[in-house]
Amino acid sequence: MSRIACKFGGSSVADASQFRKVRDIVRADARRRVIVVSAPGKRTKAEAKVTDLLYLCHDTATAHADLAAPFEALKGRFLEIERELGLTPRLGEELEAFRRQVTDGATRDFVAARGEYFSGLLMAEYLGAEFIDPERYVIIDPAGNVDPATYALLGDRLADPAPLYVMPGFYGRDHHGKVKTFSRGGSDISGAVAARAAGAGLYENWTDVSGLLMADPRIVDSPCHMDQVTYREIRELSYMGASVFHDEAILPVREAGIPINIKNTNRPQDPGTFIVPKFTESKYKIAGIAGKKDFAMICLEKSLMNKEVGFGVRVLGILANHGVSFEHCPSSIDSMSVILDDRQLADDKEELIIDELRRAVQPDRIEVLRDLALIAVVGEDMHNTIGMAARVFGALAEARVNVRIINQGASELNIIVGVSEADYERAVRALYAAFVNA
Ligand code: ASP
């Protein structure tokens, strides 16, 4: 019997009643043996997530201001859960010790990670499980990625299949032994790491929706549910803005071929969405549509650019020297454009980069376009199907959307179009209708 690793997100551990649902879910299947938890999330729209309260505590302490308000709010959240679950009151003392650590200058990552830590302590006690502190077993490299040494280390700790384990998500330690967090939403990564280290047969990711939708429901009215989607498809979709699942969480399980099931803690009977290694079939030819705003494009034009050896290297080298990463790089015979997240051009970066590009490659024309949105139509089945591009561009033309960028990756897994931000929602609706309501 292979084990199931389960990650419960912030809304699944937001209060005592959610903890009870988690217990029922864990008890309902004896294979659920490795449990990873987030810090408590919001109970109401207006409330702060515990992780945000922790960042506030750290910032307040750094500014030498009074910590009382955020700290009391934080303490209240944990003590209420402890009390309502009837657990032995232990956390009060730990929380007071933590308050002293915050005032004494604990690092930002250490402070942020305590949300998951306290949540994990409560969950382990409530479920009668072994508590695993990821500070000892999860190693995070300087770029914020999982160090592969983690799998053996954590795998050894999880080797005995009998016990129930609870591990906090979101953090581990860096190469110097200091607590380090993943990026926001990183408990999804911890869950994937635990699934792989335990050799689990399935990674269940428990959240507050019954799986993934084919488009953003804030833009498209009641989009269809995805029953099944591949790793490659979901990586494209979540990178391009479909939230729910952290885009970096795919890699650890993908390398081990472990399927993921996105499930709803509030409706455990729903099948959710399966994220699987291999494509089998699709009803609509596409898996989904996702997109993001806030892109910029640096456009360079130069006659005979195609003959100039090293043109592209020089352009991308300048961006690299400024620590700027690019998303796409469409080109034509005499032009090259670089599309990037426009926050990377903030402050004086844009001017500096443009000046350097002018000097280094002496373009005939150089221009920066702003207010761009990118939309990806994603599906493994697309490359087998004639007329996909026609459908994309036909739908956009009919909706009177001007297409400013066209890009298709070598994998033919997606068609990406760039449109003005003002046309973004209209374009997504038109594309959705062309594939799903056709
Ligand atoms: N608690 C962290 C956050 O709010 C990590 C997580 O929940 O995945 O980002």
C-alpha cells in the first residue's frame, strides 16, 4: 500500500472547525500518512492571514514600534484553535518566547516560518502524529529551490510507513543552517517534497475549491471544471496566472511521476482535479486558458541584424547583468523583442538598460512598450490538431481584439498572444467561447 502525502492549505487550517475536517479526511483513508500544513489563512475576507501578521510583526519590530497589536492578533488565532480543540495548553509559553525572539531581531524568514511551525505543532498533537521540523530535513538553496539532498534526508526520516507524520510547510533551512522560506504559497512545494521523499503514490493538495477551472472565474462566467490535466499543462497554466497551485510545486513530484489531486477540504466527496504525468484525452482540445497583465516589451530593430553574430547574446547579456529575466523573445529578420515582467524595469532600470543597449548593439530603433497582457491557450492535444491557431486568431478578430504579439513554444503546448491590457478580459472571454462553447 503506497502512502498518500496530503498538504492542507491556509483555509483548511483557518480555525478549529477546519482542523476537525482535516482530522476526518485523514481518518477516512489509512494511506494518508504524511501531512503537511500551512499557517492558518483568513476566516473572513477582511481578516489577515497568519503569515501576513507575522511579516507585520517582523516589520514592526525592525522599526522599533509597538508589537502589541499584531502579536496579540496572532496569539489569539493560535490559542483559540488550541482551546477549541481541547488540547493541552502549551502554545502560550512558546508564543511568548517567540515574541522575545522577534524583539531580539529574529530574521524575517524565521518569523514568517513560525506560522507553519505553530500550525504543525497543533495539528500533530490533535492527530496524535509525529511532528517533523523541516528545519532539520528540508534544505533550500540560495535561489529558493529545493536542494536535492533533501530527498534522502527527509526520506530517511519518513522511512517507517507506520506512523502518521505532520510537517509544517513553507520553510526549511539554508546551506548555513538558518531557517529559510520558499516563496509565498510555498507549502505546496513542501507537500510535493514530502510526497517525493516518502515515495508516496499520490500527492493530495487540499484547498478550498473543488479543483481547477479552465479559465479565471472572475473573467469567464462559470468556466468548466478540469477533471484531468498534465504536469506540463498545469505548469504553463499556473505560471501564466492560474492560481490555486504554486507553479514551482510541480517539479519535485513530476520528476518522480507522482500524480497530484487537488481537493476541497469543505467538500471532500468531490473528485477534484487530477494532475497526471501523461496526457490521455481532452474534451475541448485545450486544457485551459490563463493570462497575466503587467508585461513590457523592449523592441529593437536593426537592418541586417540576422547577419550580426552575437546580437542576441549582447542584448540578453545586458539584461542578465541587471538581474532581469525575460519571458519570451520573439524575433524577425531585422528585429528582436524581449518580453518581461514590467516590474523589473522599475525605478531607473529602464533608462539604464536602454542606454546600455543603445551603446552595445546600436539599433536603428529601440522602444519600450508597456501595458501588455499575455494570454496562453494551453493543451497537449493542440499539436495534433489542425486549425487551432485559426480558431485563436479568428476568435480574437471577431471580438475586435488587436493581437500585438504571437508566440508558440517549441513544445507546441501553447499559443501565447499579447494584447493591450485594456483588451485582456474581452480576449480571454472570446478565446474561451471559441474552444469551450463552440
Ligand atoms: N503561509 C505561507 C503563505 O501565506 C505559505 C503557504 O501557505 O503556502 O504564503
